[in-house]
Amino acid sequence: MKRKIEIVKTLLDTLPFIKKFNGDIIVIKYGGSAQINPELKESFAIDILMLSMIGIKPVIVHGGGKKITELLGNLNIATQFKDGVRITSKEAIKVAEMVLSGDINKEIVNMLNHHHAKAIGISGKDGEFLVAKPKNNGELGYTGEITQVNAEVVNNLIKEKFIPVIAPIASGDSANHPGFNINADTAACEVAGAIKARRLLFLTDTPGVLDDDKKLLNSLTKEEVEALIQNGTINGGMIPKVQAALYAIEKGVEKAHIIDGRIEHSILLELLTSDGIGTEIK
């Protein structure tokens, strides 16, 4: 009986958040271990189904950099990075599109549909949803910077109660253009702003933003983030994550969350519990 009461208390704890987010769009950038580990994949699918069933409208933007690098290596196609950003050659953009739009996207869609979530996969090329130009004046090849988001494409899917799963490949400026490879974090920010998402969640392989004593910082403002970057507390790979979160807020997202995708049901724990598990940036 005690265990049953605890279960009811847990359910009651979620009620204010279910009411709060009911009818809202939540964008989730799906990557890291959550996208690779079989148990975490199942946990992710169940979380997305749960959000959909309680009236929240999830939209997923996924990455796939490791798989792209792996296939490029198998095909003996050279791959280079500059300041952590892939230089995408004409051969590499074809591989990136195969991996992102053909392999990973359909795997995610299949997994969600298997769990009876109504998912549909698109790339940024579909309906010219994402249009881009060369990033850094073309010095990164076919790595692009988004210039236009056709929000109607995803909004129409949401109206039909689909869960959009988006591969970050964008259209170029001509019919024969091979397209652009887009950073998934950036794509998630642009999408979230364009479709007026209330929240954006980044699934990562870290607990969130940590202080100098390696303790989790649950909530940060823009000013606090900038100060922590300045004093070196936020460093390395966390800098682009928090910068993406700040960019999302500039685009109109209420809050962005950096959470540990290695924890089962991390999305539900962050959105539907009082304490959450990661860092929210507001």
C-alpha cells in the first residue's frame, strides 16, 4: 500500500506541469548516448509517447555526426574539421544526407511508431522547410547556415497530430544544389523559434552545467551564463551548448534545458517534476 501511495504522489507531482505545458510545442534535440544505447532509445520513445498522450506537442531534431564520420571513413572519403565544425565536401554532403535523412531519421521514426507514437520523418529539404547559405562564406564547403524556416510545414504536421522528426539537411539556392549539412543544435534553435516552441531540450552526455565544485547548476540567466564563460567555469564543449540555449531564447523560446540523456526518462524527469534533472537557461 505504501508503494501505491508513493506512485500516486509522483503522479500528483506531475499534474501542475501537465496543465502548464498542455497544448504547447516542445522541441527536443536528440543526440549523444540517448541516440545510440538501445535501452535509452526505448526510454526516449516512451517519453515522447507520454508527452504526446498528455497533450504536449513534441518536435524532434536529431544529429548523427559520429555515424557520418564512420561512413565517410568506410568509404575512404577524407573528413576535416575547423574549430570543431565539419568541412563538408561535395562527396561528404551526399553521405551526410544518406546517414541523416535515410538511416537515422527512419530509425527514429520506426522506433516511435513501434511504440504507437504517430511519428513522421522529414529533412529540411522537404517542402523547403529549411533553406541555408554557406557558413563562414563557404570556407566550410557544404556546411550551411539557415536563412529561412518554413514553419507551416511542421505546423501542418502538428495539426494532423504527427510528431515531426527532422533531419538537419537544408536546401540550397538552386534545383541542382546538393544541399547543406546543418549543425543539429543550431537547427533545433531555428526550428524552435520559428514554430514558437515553449521549451527546447538538448539531450547531452553531461548532467548539465556544473560549477567549480562539479555540482549541477539547476537554473541560469543569460548574464550568469556569460559570467561563467568569462571566468572559465563553463568551458570546452559546454560553451557551444549554452550558446545554442541563449540563441534559442533570443529566438523566442521561454527556456532552454541542457539535460543528461544518459538517464532513463530524462525528458519526463526534466519537464514534469518539481526538481528536474538538468540546467534550465532562461
